[in-house]
Amino acid sequence: MWNLVQTYTGRVGYQRGMKSEGLLVVPPVIDCSGWTTLLLTKAMQAENETAGRTVFDSGDMKALQVWSDRIVQEIETRTGFVLEGDKITAHSLPRCATIGLKMGEPSWASNHPRPRGITHIVQVVRRTEDSAAFVSESFGGAVSPGIGLTPLEEWLAQSQPYLRVGEMWAVDPFRLATKN
């Protein structure tokens, strides 16, 4: 995942509804769930190749080809693990957690009911040389839209409003390996 983060951070913009195919357009764009899915799928494929066997099955990878709320729901359902709200800390998070947030109630979500109201998703990634934790996300907005990278502790501090009101959920996509 770290190689993808290094390749695309600061070089790819945000466009809602655009998945990995958006990396092929000029200028390249992707949304939050497309970015998280790409990171997770590539990491799972790499793990399978390294192990020389199926560590993550194709059904698990295919289940991630959805919107942010469904990614969290699929991982939680398949692993039985979720952290919610103030239970989420830098120390309680799984090594490479996937985190969904309810960020208001945008008009575009009104026709698409979402479990827990999750409208944004981010991925915890680890720097290769020292295993330092960062949050990678594709985010739209007036300030630096697109793929960004923030140290985990800093990101959690910025996310305190969501933690306090229980509008954040963390799952562990790499627990999917234990069932195979």
C-alpha cells in the first residue's frame, strides 16, 4: 500500500463516484471508496503472491468493490470485528484499519440509504522503513482536494468531533486472511 500512496498522493484529484479507472483520465481523479478499494485489493493480491497461496480469496476482494458504507459493512460482517466512536484510538486500531465516517447528510446520499450514514472512508497505511502509521484518503473540498496523507495521530486529533458523537467505525480488512 505504501508504494501506491507514494505514487499518487498529491498527484490525483477527487471526483465523487470515480473508482480506479479515474487514475487513467487526465487529470487523474478517484473518490474515497475507490481509493480505499484500490489500496486494499493491491495489498491483498500482493500478500497472495508473496505467500504463493490464497491468503485473501477473490470473493473478499470483490466484496470491496462498493461504496464506503458497504466496504465497512462487508469487512465487519466477514470478520466480526468493529470499533466504534471513542473506542477508536491510535493504540486500539488494527495495524492497517479501514475507517468509515458519517460526515453529515449530503444531498447525494438521500436516494442511497447507507448503513450508519457512512459517507467517507479512509485507510491506515504504514511507512515501509519504520512502520509509522498514516491515514491515506481521497477527499473533495476547497482545501487540497484529492489523495492526501496525514500522520495517524494528527488525523485522529482532527477527527475528534466524529469520535465523540460515535460517527466513526473502524474495521480490520486483514482479518479476512484468518478464514482462509
